[in-house]
Amino acid sequence: MTESSSAGGGTASPVPSPDLSPSAADPGPAPGTGPGTSPAPAPRPGAEEDSAESVDQDPAKSVDQDPAAVPPSGLWERMKADPQYAPEHLALEAVRRLGPEARAWVERTRAYYPDLSPDGVAEVAIRKFVTRAQLSGAISGAAGLPGAVLDMGVLAWTQARMVLHVAAAYGHDPEHADRATDLLVLQRVHKIAQTARLALGVAAGRERAGAMLGRSETPLRKAMLRLGLKLAQMAGVRAAKRLFAKAVPGAAIILGTWANSSATKDLAARSQELYRQRPAIMPPPPATMPES
């Protein structure tokens, strides 16, 4: 199917605040996102029964309570062993792990708020992930170089998660291999899709080879420094001095919060522009077998 024309023009529908967690959307409507917006649409019938489910999934709680909030340990090991291709490893893993979550969240949100436009669904996800990016910068900013690298990785992972949710909001399959290519171009790791695809192919091959040959012999500190710079590039924190400044207590927290928020908002705008313009093709959910 093709994307609805309402995604690209007109006034976006008011934006509610459903939770990003896998269990349920926040049943309480929130104000619109701009001047002149009308109250948020009423949730579907029976939503009151679901309200208790969202209590333990409050998005204002610590990001650590969300299993998908940080990159999995296996990904960290691959990126440390192969820092040159860290963005590609992260993009591949994000599509594998986070694509299904993004699809399910958008389907629930549309069912919960049937009158919400694609722009509105995307804005809900963007607001939540920008908040999480800010928290990332404040939490790990004062932990030295390892903490700075951790922050860059969590930020890049959070941004990838946001992009996949935005893609799904506009009707694009977040589990498709092309989303990894989109991530690398949107995050300006590669300028064009062709070079991003080639790099992803190389990273996938090195991933398989690494599993057979074992860990890299690169000294840990050198690998961490290279990894931090690569992840900083992917996350939009382009100046190397920002990465090192994050290792300075106090100043690091302020800089981390501002830099993460700014970079994530810029990426959100680019993502919306890209996916609004593309014809949307989202495969239907798997058909259920009729009961015998």
C-alpha cells in the first residue's frame, strides 16, 4: 500500500502521550503539540481497563527499567572488537532487535488513537526518545572515558530506536534490511545509501568471522577511544572535544544533556522528512490460523 497523503501536509493531529514500553499505551490524553490544536482524541472504548498496566511502565522512570534502553552486551563486545565498523554493527543489531518493537508499538498506538495522523504518531515517539537521550547525557557524563563511550553508545542506540519508530509511524517496515541503510545515512555515517550498504555487508561478514576467530587483539584503551569516536560520529556529536569534555566531572553532565538533545532533535527532523516523502509499504501482520 502507499502512504496516506495526510502524512506530508496539513495540520498534524493532536499528540497524546502513549508509553513506549512493550506493554501498553498511556491511556491519558495530553495537550496538542502546537498553538491552536484541539484536545487529544479520546482513547478507544475499554481503555480504562488497560490503565493499570501502564502504571509500572511510566516513561518518566529510569531508562534502566526498560530492557531495550541500552545496547545488548553482545553488541558491545562486537563493537569493541571491531570499532572501525561499530556504527554498522549497531545499525544491524538495532533493526534485528528494535524493529519488531517499533512495529508493535505503532500498531498499538494507532489502535488506541485511531484518529491520530502519521505525523502525530511520529511526534509521540520523538518526544519520548528525546527525553531519553537527555537522560543518557546526564547519567553517564561524569564517568570518565569509559562513561563517555557508554553514553555515545546508548545515545546512538536510542536514536536508532527513534528512527525505527518514526519509520513505522509513516508506514515503513522497521524490520526491513533497508532500515539499517537508512540509519547510517540519516546519522551521517555515510553520505549515500550505496556506500552504507557496502559497509553493512562488510560488517556482517566481519561479525561472522569474529564469531569464528575470537576477540580482537587491539589494546582495550585504544579500541575504546576508536569506538567512542565512531559512536560520537554516529550520534551526531561531531567534535572530538565534546567526547573528551564529557569525561570532565560537572561540565560533562551539562554538555552531555545539551549535545544529546540537540543531536537527537536534528535526527528526528531528518527522519520525518525522509519517511514522509517515501511511498509507504508495510507488510501486514502474520495471519492467525482459524480455530478448528
